[in-house]
Amino acid sequence: MDFRHIDAFRALMLTRTTTRAAQVIGTSQSGISRLITDLERSINLTLFDRSRGRLEPTVEALALFEEVERRYAGLNNIREFALSLRNPSTAVIRVGSVVSFGLGYFARVVANFHRRHPAVQIALTTGASDLIRDQVVSRQLALGLVTNTVDVTGTDSTAFSQLDAICALPPGHPLGKRKVIKMADLQDQPIVSYDLPDLVRWGMDQVFATGQLQSQVVATAPYSVNIATMVKEGLGIGLLHPVSAYDFLDSNLILRRFEHSMPFYTLKITPHGAAPAPHLDELSKVMEETLEEVLAAVNARLTQTR
């Protein structure tokens, strides 16, 4: 097995026909068929089902394709890095973020950064902390924001933020007249909660148990953006990551401080021992400045009474 076999396999998986795959890698249709057959023989696996006159990928082919795509992502990063060394002003910075920071906050980060470096492109990946961590470790991403609940072995990590949860109320809710929501205020109110594993990780399970709120939970979700959306629809009261609350400042969602301190911890991670990528320090500075802007906007909303 060599790179010619992998190129042919990837082209065939992407196009699903030998004719188009041949065009992609610049060979003949018979050349593609021969390369795929050689690949299957070398690894002793059947990658395509040919029984129906079409090349249908097997389970093994789908698994192999995922690994091939990860490797190609790494090659693309190397290519982009090499180009950035020749011309740093046109670099591509690949970053990842958990969902709470990956929407409105990072949109503002990219906008702020673009004003300073209009030729530099930011490529953003949003997902769970495990996914972001894995892509940082494999150096597919130059920087990631993750929760402190994930194992960051294989990265260089620093604290990025520690932010207390805030309370979200449906539009027009009577508790919106209060500046601070207390635990006693939540009694007999419908609650939109995080999934139980998340409650445990963030220490909210003890608050819910102490306040005996579990019996009032009407729905659960993994992310603050999900909870905020359901609260906005009048389903119940929820606790949000304040950066996620920024995404709803244009809505009629009511946001209030919560008397109990329930902090969300976020880490900034980079590949362990990696050479500094062009503009990465500048991006980190913009991220910190933007976080202050976002929190200022959220805090201004918290003081408004309706």
C-alpha cells in the first residue's frame, strides 16, 4: 500500500464512480480499478461490494475513509502552514470551540480579528470538548476552547475563563421584576435542565438536589443554547452559560443573576510543544478582548428590569 492507493481510494469514496475518481487523480478508469484491487489485496479487506454492478463501500471502507480524511486534514494544515511561512499575511488559522463559545462570541472574535488582519482566514470548528481536544492533539487545530472537564493530556493548556451561570426566564415571566433570582424563587417552577452527566461535571447536581428541583424538570439538553431556546418558547426556567446568553440579547428572553455561584470553567489549549503559528498570539489577544466585550453586553442586560 502506498500513497497512490490511498489517493485512488479517497477519490473513489468522494465521487463514488471510477470515471470521476480517475479524473480527480489524473489516471484512467482501469487505473482506478487496478489501484483499488491492489489496495484490497495488500490489506486483505474487501472495501467495495461489487455484487450489484456498483461500487458500494463496505463498513471497513467507511471506517478507513474516516482515518484517511483525518490524515488528509493534517496534510492540508501542513500545506497551509508552509504557505503562511512564505506569506504570513495570508495565513489560515484553524481553531475549535465548544458550543457555548462557538456561536455569537466567536463570530465577534472573527469580525474583530478580520478588521486587524483582513487577509488572514479563520477556520472555525465547533463541537464537544472531546472532539476539539482530539483535533488539537493531532494538530489539525492550532487552538481550542474546551471545558475543564476534558482530559487535556497532550496539549498546552491555560485557564481562559471562569464564569457563573445566569438565570434565563421566559418572556413576561413575573420573576423578571427581580434583579437576582434565588433558589426559593424556583420552587414550583418548571425547569429546563442540563443532562445529568453535565450537572454532575459542573457541580450543579448538588444545587438541584439541595433545592429539590429535580422533580420540576420538564426537559433536558446538553448545551446552553438548547436550554435558552426552550426557555424562550416558554417551557420553563433555565441556567445558562453567560457567553451563550450573548446569543439571545436580541430576543425577549429575560436574563437575571442567580444567587448561587455555579461556575463554568473554560480552558484554552494548543498542541503540546508546537511552534508558534503566525498570528496566533494576536488571535488570543482578540479572544480575550472580545470576551470582555461580550460579558459587558450581557451584564448590561442583567441590570435591566422588565
